[in-house]
Amino acid sequence: MAKARTDELPGFIALLKAEGRRGVLGLDCGPGAEGLLFVRAGLHFTGVDPSEENIHAARARGLSASVATGRGLPFADAAFPAVWAVDALAGLPPQEWDDVVRELERVAEPGAPVAVAVPAPGHPHLGRGFTVLRSRA
């Protein structure tokens, strides 16, 4: 049985804290459940999601969130000390994955950890755990 991605979140939070990182961009943040876990750990969370309904729910939880997709993030280069994007590739055709990862690298600070999951064939929401990439220094 595949581990849920939220099972991996504490390890990523521990990595961010060990590196002294104070914030994270959450791509495809949904209604903000994972965002709250970052906030409770003392990290500033900024979420984006393509669904206005999800953004309203995330904001109702007190999170900073806006409508956007991984193919065109409305942030400056190197704006975030880390990126949690484990659902960013789910539902996208594989030929678009590189473009999304490049966009994540663009908004991440140099050397920042960027967590992404490669969707499992035929089961895009199961994934294979996640990989922590590093944005270019």
C-alpha cells in the first residue's frame, strides 16, 4: 500500500527547520489542510490552487492563498525558501511536468528544497512518495 503524501510531510518540515527556512510555497494547496500543518510548525505558508473554492476554504482557515497553476505562478523569481508541490504533477500529461518543475525552480530561492511527486502510472493521485529537488544555485 502506498504511503499518503501527508505521511511524508513531517520529514519535509523537519528538513526546512534544520536548514533554518521560514516559509514555503504550497502548490495545489487544496482547502489548506497541509498548509495548516506548516503554519503549526512555525513556517509561513503561501498556497496556490487552480480552484477558487479551494482558495476560499484556505483563506477561511487563515492561510495566505491565491488562484494560480504551476504553469504560471504570480511570484517573483527566488521568492520562496522552499516549495511543497507533491500534487503539482498529478492530472497533468507527462510532457508538461518539466515546465512545471522549471516554474517551481524559478520561484524558489537558490538551493531551496522543492518537493514533488511523480504520479504512479494509471493512478495519478497515488504517487510514488516524493523527491526533494534543489533549485539551482
